Amino acid sequence: MAEAEKSGAAGAAAGKAAAPKGPGALSRRIAKGKADAAKLFPILKEKFGAAILEEQPQVVEPFVVIDPEILVEFAAFCRDDARLQFDLLSLISTVDYPPKDAERGTIQVIYFLDSTAHRHRLMFKVKLPRDNPRVPSVENLWRAADWHEREAFDLMGVIFEGHHNLVRILCAEDWEGHALRKDYVIPETYHGIKNVIY
Amino acid sequence: MRDIRTEEMLLNMGPQHPSTHGVFRVVIRTDGEMVLETESHIGYLHRCFEKVAENVSYVQVVPYTDRMDYVCSMINNLGWAEAVEKLLGIEAPERAQYIRVMVAELNRIASHLLAFGTYGMDIGAVTPFLYAFRDREKILKIFEKLCGQRLNYTYVRVGGVSFDITDEILKDIEDFCNYFEPDIIDEYNRLLSYNGIFISRTANVGVIPRQMAIGYGLTGPNLRGSGVRRDLRKDEPYCIYDRFQFEIPAGSGEQGQTGDCWDRYMVRIREMTQSIMIVRQALKGIPSGLHLDKKLQLKVKPPKGEAYHKVEGARGELGFHIVSDGSEKPYRVKTRGPSFCNISVLDELTRTGKCMVADMVAIIGSLDIVMGEVDR
């Protein structure tokens, strides 16, 4: 953090020549994210109540954590409600936390939504047990989810229940393991091809 | 006539094929000239960038981002640098912001020129390719002067840009703008855009309706070709894009239906004019001052947390999701490569029953994919 402060001072010194006024684009984007959260989280809270396990409206990237049980219902509400209209699924990300981590052996599946009509965005997470990460598929809501879910399955080993074709997408079909798991061991050979590790 | 066989045939196109724009394989089920169904296979260039990024420092990731969308490296660098800056809670110096906008827009033009040239080749017009490369070369020369590289620049860094821009290069950029617009773009339009054969090959082919485009997560020129005016430079401005005047071209079905191949192609041509407009405004406004925060080149250590930052790449919305655990290396990096989403629509487009094999080539070309980014 100390570094960030120092560099902030350097940035201000450089700015004197050009005299920029007001906050920069990045801080405005962060502020916009927080404003979106303040607007949207109460709507979600009102609809789903206790199934929203956690909300973080004040961090750099505000998010809610929801119960995996309600995922499809939640996603459908986000897409169809007139106040939300999240028609664009931007990305499905996954993060692996090994057992000794503070998150205690969970895999988080993170969904990023955008609305082309309202121009707001939403990030929500589900936390799954690391030994059996299963979550319902949302490919029927957003076609974009098809490939994103296959990628998450391929590299992180998350099972998306109800996906019509959950097979590996980037790695070869006979590849073993899921490369983005923190405990993944890089294989020494693949079909007799030696793996060189620098 | 009895000997003519009419059964369906499975055809394998790629992974090495000039019309697939990289190492991309499509299995096509054909009935004569008609395509009944396709199945896309990707992953031939997969090197797990995301795993690599977990093992190197924030500064060392920059060269890897070059190699994702390798015809538009500047914007990849920019996306990464800004995502890390967002985590750090800092803004790049004013002069660096102007340089970033200029190089990003020039790189966008270079990338659209490549798309324009190769698209002509896909359709069967070889000449435009030579014109496109003649002009792309001028941009690459400018970049070479600027940072010594022609393709993988590693130029935009966390906290600024690696080399300051000189007056001589600014003059070169101005000369290029005057050379390129409007004369050269008119030349392209005369050469290809309004060519009768080209229009009949691309209009009404591979129509992506608005809802389908949004549903598949299409972004960039492909989404705008379907008539959706969504551009992060306007909608969620980053850098200093909100200071410039420019328009967002969108497809309107001028030659056929909205969202056909011609619309997507034409959005790119029109975007080049807009990019030149932005570069001209940036040239006028560029201030003096620092171009780089040198301290950040040795050690970047963002606080614990996560950020998702998107920028408008030449092919669509390029996003980086970074999770930081407070150390010098990112805990997790996830990339949203626009081409990855854009190419996923192909199987749907060829399922219409009216798509011929040659149309499929026209569709792949109009989506303008870069496999380095699809496979990452």
C-alpha cells in the first residue's frame, strides 16, 4: 500500500503540467461499480433474502455470494427482471482455494454479467466444496455459458450439471487432471513427449 | 446419373488451413455444397497462460499478454496494465494516458487492416491484401521506432509506457493520419467494400440477429455489426477516452440484413476513420511530463483483493480478472478473450440449412478471430 501512495504522489506531480481535474477514469469506474452495487444489491436482497450469503458493496469489485441451490433461479431473475436485464454474460471465472487457505478448501465460481440496456454490471459468486464442485449449468439462459463452462470444467474440474456437452475444450480429451488447481502436478511426459520445465 | 452418390460427407477443415485464420479445426457435415452442421474444435495453441501468470510477477506477465491477441498487442498490454492499476488504486501519468490512447488506436487500425486484407483473400480478392499490408507496415514502422518491436510490443506497462514518445514519432503519426484518412479509406471502399462480387458474397450471409449476438457474448465489431451500439470506450470509458469526440459505427443492413458479414466488415472500415479522429485529437492534446512510474517496474505488490477490468480491444471486450493475495505474484488470473466468445457462434450460424461451404469461410473471416487469444 505504501508503494501505491508513493506512486500516487508521483502521478500527481506529473499531472501538474497537464492539470487534469477530478478523479481519473479508473477511480470513476470503481465508483460506478459501487454505485451499481448500491442500486442492485437491495433488489437482490429483497428477492432472495437469506439465500444471499454475503455481500461486499464497498470493495474494488463489489460482489454477492449466493447459495448454489438458487443459482439458476437467481440467474434467470438477473436476466429477466426489468430493473436488471443482464443480457450479456461476460465471463465465468473460477478460483481454487486449497484446504489450508482462509477460504478452507473451496472453489469459487464467479459470474460477471453486463446489461446492454441499463449499462450496469454485476459480479456474483458461488462457493463449492473443493472435493465435489458441482453447480447447475446456466447455458440455457446465456448461450455464452456453454464454452465458458466447458473451459471451467477443463481447467478447474467444476461439474456443471445439465450442460449438454461437458467435455474438455482447450486440453486434449485424454488429458489428466485440471491444470488450474493449486495442487496440480505437471506431468513429466505426454504420449512419450517429454515435458521440459524451465 | 445412377452413379452419383448423394449421401452426407464429413469433412475436416483445419487445423492447418489458410481460411481458418490460425490453428482452428472445424468438422463439417456436408450434403454436396451445403453445410448441414459444423463442430468447432479449439485448443491447438493452448499454453495455459493463466497458470503461467500465477508463477510470474505482475510485471513479468506483460510479455505473455502480447502473445494472446498478437495482432493487437498494445491493447492487451493496456488491459493488463489497467487491471493491475485498478488493484493498486493508482492512475498512470497524464502523458502516458495520451500515448496509450494513440498506440491503442493505431494498433486497432493495424489490426482492422489485417482483418480487411485477409477477409478479401477469404472471399477470393487477393489484391486488397497487398494494399492493407502496405499501410499496416507504416504503423508497424512507427511502433518499431517507438519501442523496437513490430508485433509483440510489451510497451504499455503498469504505471505508464516503457519509452517516451519523441516529437519525431509524433510527426510520423501525424503524417500517417494525413496519408491514411480520407484518401486511403476511400481507396479501400472503391477496391473492395462496394465491389459487386464482394457484396453478393457477404450480404445476407451469416446473419447474426441482435439477440443471438448478445446471447453468445459477442462483443466489438461483431456485436456492433448486429446493430448494438455498445463500445466500452464510450459506455464505460477507461484511459481518457471520454475526452475525445468519436462515433460508434453499427451495422444497419445497408446491403442486406442487419448483422450479415458485410455489416461486420463495414463496421471495421468505419472504425478506422473514427480511430484516426481519436489519434488526431490526442496529438493535439498531448501534455509534457512523466511517461512512466519507474518504481513500479521493479516491484508491484497490490493489496489483497480482486478486480475485473475490461477494455475495448480490436475484436471486442478484453477482460482480466485478477485475484491478489497480497504477494508479488497474482494468485489467479482469468482472461476474457473476445475471440473465444466470438467464434463460439459459428456452429449456430452454419446450422441454418442455407450455408454453403464457401459461405462458411466468409463467416469465419467476418468474425475476425485470432487463435492465440481463443486458446490462450
